[in-house]
Amino acid sequence: MIKILIVDDEPLVRIGLKLALEWETHGFTIVGEASNGEQALNLLDQLSPDIVITDIKMPILDGIGLTKEICSKYSNTKVIILSSYSDYEYVREAMKNGAVDYLRKNDINPEKILPILSKLKEEIIRYKVFPKDSDKYKQYVTECISMLRDDFLKELLDENSLNKNETEEYLRNFNINFPEGYYILLTIYIDNFKDVQKNTRKRMRSY
């Protein structure tokens, strides 16, 4: 069994995670939980979890600080970050410090959790050690940052809750550059998109 430690200062989030999946059916077991990073560090030697699922914003020691400590002292332990829509920069920082993936709190369901955990499970079983300086790790972090960038752009189009300064800061952080700082957001809705896509593919194959 792959051992998992859950860290979040919100009891309902911890409960939601524990109920989100039939863990043992998929080869995982939750060995403990903590309400902040300091408590989690005290449990690491005792429980030796393979994976830590942690919130970013917590009292005493937050998720970024916890990630740094884990990656410097427990190199075999993988960290998955729990985030909200507004946590892009925090997630980016956590990824830089060794977190291997992230999960949005509103996506706590088997369809979102299981692919992430299953991939980590395979890596843990196959390698046991996931060197942070390896090419594979660097490529993985790059892919995750790219996904964060896509999530930011999607939110920007769907419901932009950020002000002008915040939006421009995120654009800089994700290296999204527009000439002279000007940009226009445009959303295009296509009626019966799946039918249009299907017909387009048929026409492409006929050429």
C-alpha cells in the first residue's frame, strides 16, 4: 500500500478527501492527518508517508514551507498541493520547491484525484526515488506549470475576478506577453461544436 498523509487546517476538507475515494481498493492507505505543516513534520518520521497531500495556506507552517522541508529532508516523499483558483502564484512557488503536482479543492473527486495518484504510485513503485535534479523531474514541473498557465487563461475568459494589476502580474509570472502591454479578451461560442468538429475531421480525412 502507498501511504498518504493529509494536511489541511480545514476539517471538512480533510474529511472530504478521506471520503472522496475508496483508497485501499486502489492501493492507497491514509496513515494520518494534520492541521498545519508543523504537525505534519512531527508525523513524518513516525508515519513515513509516500505521499503528502497538503493545503497551501495554513497557520504556523504553510504548504510552501512544508514542501521545502519535505523535499530537503524526505526526498522519497512526494508532495501534492491543494489549491484554490486564486492560488496560482503559491502553487507555482510550491512546484519550484519540489511539489510534484497540484489539485484544486473544488476538484476533489475520483476523476481528478485518481489519475494523479496512480501516476505517482507507478513512479514510487518503479523508482522509489524521484531525483529532483533529473531531466524527467524538470520536464514534469514544466508540464505542471504549463497546466497552471492554461487554468489561469481559462479562468480569465470564464469569470475574471482579478483586477488590472493582479491580471498583469499573473501575465508576467506566466511569461504571457502582449505588444506594449495591451490585450483584448475574446470568447467565441460555436453552436453544435461537437458536430462541427466531427464534420471538419471528416472533410480533412477526405483530402
